Amino acid sequence: MRVLLVELMPETPERQFRTAAYPYLAGLARRLGWRVSWRALGVRYEPTLRYRLSPPDLRLLLAAAARLRPAVAVVNERLPRAQTAALAAAAGPGTRVLHCPLGEDLPSGLAGFARRVDPRAPARVLRDPDLLEKTAPEFRREVLNGAPWARRPLIRVVAGVRCSYRTRVAANPFYRGLGLADAAIACSFCGTPARGPEVRRPAAFAARA
């Protein structure tokens, strides 16, 4: 099965987290028997998160889809219905276009999203609790337009829980002596129990990436 990963890459680095899953989807493809192509378009950050490709960029994307003929096209940002339909039509009859929602929830969501891409994917692979750690990421991609920032991707290695607020009130020296409960100020001092490590060997995992 051929899969096209479409990356809309804003010039603002902090908005590039929505393709954190792409290297792992591309790496997982080898194990699942997919043929994956990754194409990027540099775009200007849209605060509403409702992206609309310019006519030249849309033509570049549709031409790539027509050449590659994917069964599934995965897009990291939401496009207008008309542009989504045009992408599906250019790729050929039966092509599905999926929005990839994975960001910081990549470790827990990778297997589920892979099943959406290919419902026939081998369950024995996707049920592996070490799926992320055993998947060697693949970073090869092609930038379709001339946006200079798109050629300098921000690569992050996610090896565990990334929430910087997961701490106890009592551990914060600025709140010492106030007698606040651990659940106080819920956003800054989340009372949700910390999850276990996402990977068993973080240093080895980072070295592979």
C-alpha cells in the first residue's frame, strides 16, 4: 500500500510538532509493508489553524499526488474541504485523506493511527508495547516549494512525558509553607498520576533517532 505524508510546515518552530509522528510512520512502514513518500510545503503560520494552500502550492501538491497515486494521503493540518477533495481526486479513485492529530501523544497514539491508515496492518506488530522504541525513524522527505524554512526542519526526539507542569506543589520552593494541596492550581500542578516511561532505554532510543 502506498501512503503519502503531506507536511504543511509553518515558519514558526513551535508549530511544527504536528509532524512528530511522520518519521515514525515512515519507519513503521518498513515493518508493515507500506511504501511511504513524504512531501513538505513551507507555509505561513495560520493562527486559526485553518490552512488554505495558495494556488501555486496546491498545484505542486496535486501534481505530486497524481505522480505517486497513494491509497492514503495523511495531512498534518486541516485543509478546506475543496482542497481536501482535490487532493483525493488527484491521487486517484478510492484515495482516503486523513488528518494526523498526533503531537505529544505520539507514544500512546501511534498504533491507533497506523490502524486508521491501514486497518489490515498486522496486529502482532501494533500491539507490541515497545512499538515506538523498536521503530527506527526515517527522516527523508522532499520539499515541494521554495520556502527556505522548510529545508531546516526542527527534529525532536520524544523519549518520555513532556509536560513541564507535572510536579508537586510541595516541591516548588515558591509555594513552600503555604499548605496547598497537591491538586491545587490544576493546570500548573496537575494531579493526574504520572505515566510510566514511554521508552525503556531513552539514551539508546535518542541515539537511534
